[in-house]
Amino acid sequence: MIGELPLFPLQAVLFPGGLLSLKVFEARYLDLVGRCLREKANFGVVCLRQGTEVHRHGGPATRFEHFGVLAQLDEVDAEQAGILRVRCTGTQRFRLSAPHQQDDGLWLANAETLPDEVPVLPSEELIPTVRALATAIGRLKQQGSTPFLEPYRFDDAGWVANRWCEILPIPLAAKQRLLELDEPLMRLQLVDEFLRGKGVVG
């Protein structure tokens, strides 16, 4: 149990080991980033089901998933007065209970961290999907994009599945369900089925 965790609801799903870039300008989140820097603390990223990332009291109701990932601050740059560029890494999955909102609009909730996934080798039939990710990374690098942190862990089914989930054009609800799966090999099998259905993997 982490205790009370500050939350950053987003129209995105963060996976363990994933990179997240944020442009922070609302006072509640500027304060949150400052506090995390001072205390070397993490915050929780949860996917929005309803509402927007920029929400004030009296606006549309905000509803978010109760299952998310801790975000660790890696880099914080002051783009201009009142605006921060933040880069984070996803670390550990958590489950929320009793979410509530402060007067400034920041959401807090009790959070229980879930055990880190034990690395599992991809099964033989999933090797083409592993190779396809390596190919995709090579193409992205040629285009000047480096969306994943090194070292690459192609021998870890969960890592491969998570990286595919980050770049595949699938609905947020589907990404959220994949994040919540406790079996990394099953997550990769579902990704494999999607890729085969799209003809990406033969």
C-alpha cells in the first residue's frame, strides 16, 4: 500500500517501462510536479473514461480507471513562465480506492501497488511478433524517433507486449484491459492475434 497518491488523469494508458511526455501548465499539476521533485516522489497516471484532462469544478464530470501506473519524473524543463515540459517513466502498476478531489481540482486516492511482473520468455509461436517489434523499432529510429527506453528486452514477453500496446492503433479501453491483465504471456498472445488479424505478422 502506497497510501494517498496524487493522480494525473490522461487520455492515455501508461505501461510499466513506458515513456510519457507531458506539457504541464495548470496550477494543480505545476504544484504536483514541484512536490514530486522536492520529495523524490511519484504520481499516478490513470486513463480517463469521461471528462477531459483540463477540468475545473462545474465542468463535465471526470471519471477514470481505478487501475494505473506510477510515473517517475526523469526530466523537467521550464519551457516558459508557467509551462513545464516533463518526461516520465512508468514503473509499477497500482489499484485505486476512495478517489477524491481537492479544492484545487487535484485528484487523490488510496493506492495499492501490484507485484512487478516476473519476466517470462515469449513462446515459440510468438517469436514473429517479437521480431516484428524489433523491425518497427528500427524503422522508427530511421525516422528519428526513439519511443522506447533502452535496454530493449526482447526476451521478456511482458516488455514486448507493453511496447506493442503503446504504438498500436487500438482503443484506449482495449489498452486499459491489456494493462490490467496479470499474465504477460496472455497479453502478448492477444497482441499477436491483433497483429496477425491486420496482416502485420504472418
